[in-house]
Amino acid sequence: MTSRLPRLPGLTSLPAIERPELVAAPVARALNAWPDAARVAVVEIDPDLADTATMSATFDIPLEAGANCVVVAGKREGEERIAACVVRADTRADVNRTVKRLLDVRKPSFLSHERAVAESGMEYGGITPVGLPPGWRLLVDARVPAMDVAVLGSGLRRSKLLLPGSAITTLPGVEVIEGLAG
């Protein structure tokens, strides 16, 4: 099975489904239920290299091979609305226009670090679209599915997930959005 796993030079790809200790607990549970999990690799890294720019520089991975997941929240008529937004690492989520419109909120903002960690069950800097809380929307920029290999968080800072961008579109509740990032 490992021969079909996504790979990047300088990193050892392991089947994520077989290495639950290398991912956060909610990610491991989601992988067990996700039909595309066989296409997902996990690579162990030094946690000090987990930030996108540092990892890209260290392993000579172009920023356009990375994907970041940010969590945004806003309120409308007393109802809080939360979305995880997945964009290529060489772009930024358009929070003030596109995300605001999609969530139909007056003032969107990034969810606090403390809440994002507590509610996702993942480490800050490692939050991933795999295994998100059921009430969160999952918005994915339309450029992400075209990525040959997307490097994403694993829920932990000491590892990363590698998967074809197209696999992200098969996650539960995913919404692929044109222009989510600029």
C-alpha cells in the first residue's frame, strides 16, 4: 500500500490509517471512517519545523504544495457560525469578503487559539480539515483539489498529512469555493 502514498523528497511517507499515534485523536477517528484514507500519508517532523514557511524552507517544498486550515467564526442574530477554511499556503483566506458572505455574519474573525484547540481536539498550528467538529462548515478554496500532493496539518505539530488535493473534496460536508483565497 505504501507505494501509492503521496511522497515528498526528504520525508518518509507512512500510511496515516496505520499510524494513529502520529495524528490527533479526532483525526485518527475520521481516518477510520473516511473511504479515501488509504490515499493519506503521514510524515513525522520536528515540531519546531511545523510552521508552513519553516517546513517549506527546510525540506525545499514550494509554498504552493502546502495547504493551511484556518478557523473563522462570526455571529448573526445571536447565532455563532464557525468554518474551517482550507487554502493553499501561498494564498490567504478572504475572510472579510468571501468568508463573511458565506457565513452570513457581520464581522468574521479567527477563532481564538484556545477555543480552536479545545473544540477541535487538535494542537494549534496543526489543525486540519480531517476530523473537524461536526458543527463546523468546511470551506475549501477551488485551487486545493488541483494540488498533486497537499501538505496539511495532522492535528499534531510533530507530523504532517500528505494527500492528493482531490481527496479533500471527499471529506464530509466539504464545500469547494471559487475565490475563497486571494
